[in-house]
Amino acid sequence: MENLSFEESLEKLEEIVNKLENGDVPLDDAIEEFKKAMDLVKICNDKLNDAEESIAKIVKDNGEIVEFNSSQ
């Protein structure tokens, strides 16, 4: 599951949420689906954090690398 792209992980997460929202899932299966969903959330979060780190450095006109601070 770790090799999924962000989009694939998000799609699978949406499928699980839809399945659980329907309420037709036995409790034991719902717990397993919830565990899978939490793994997918972690994958999405990790990928978002990686993307944030990748764009956190901005190259100014003079070529200086500046740390991006979202509070600026």
C-alpha cells in the first residue's frame, strides 16, 4: 500500500468512507476498513509533507535559496 500515489491513496480512502457511510458493513469488517483508512491517511499526510518540504525553498531573483515560511 505504501507505493500508492497520493491520488490513488485518496481514491481508496474515499471508497472506504463511502462503504462505511452506507452502514452495510459488519462491525469486524468496519474495524478493518477503518484501519486501512488510517494507513491511507498516513500515506496521504506523508506525501503532502514531502511535497511541502520540496516547495518550502523558494529561489529569489538573485538565486538565493530562502526558507519558505507560511506565516510570511
